[in-house]
Amino acid sequence: MTDDGCEQELFVALGWAASTLWSDLPQEFQQRLFEKAVMFQGEAFRQPLAIYLHERHERTTDALKRDAVPEPDSLGG
């Protein structure tokens, strides 16, 4: 059995790994993992986690970049 500090480090490492692979995971697995995280942390965690993942998800960030309106330069061009 691990001590609390080591267990916390394992949770953080596993969470980091899952977040870096998020775009590669099947959508069903993403949903299950998301719901488990919310269940673990509480309902107040749902929106911040959704925002975090949305900002880092390859499909959503690519869509945001594609749909972004470029700002005009200072010379009016």
C-alpha cells in the first residue's frame, strides 16, 4: 500500500497522462472518464473540467483556430 503523498502523485501523473492523450481516446471512453472524474470531485468540478478538456482537445482546438476571425492589423489591412 502506498502512502497518501505517493498516492496523490500517482493520481496526478495518471490525470496528466490521460489529459495528454485525450484527443486519441475514443469518445465513449472520454465520456466515461469525464463522468468518473466528476463523480470523484463533485458536480462543481463538471464545468471547469469540461472547459479544460475543450481547450486542449485536438478536434475542438482545430475547429476554434479554423473559425477564428483574424484581427485586422493596425494599418487597416
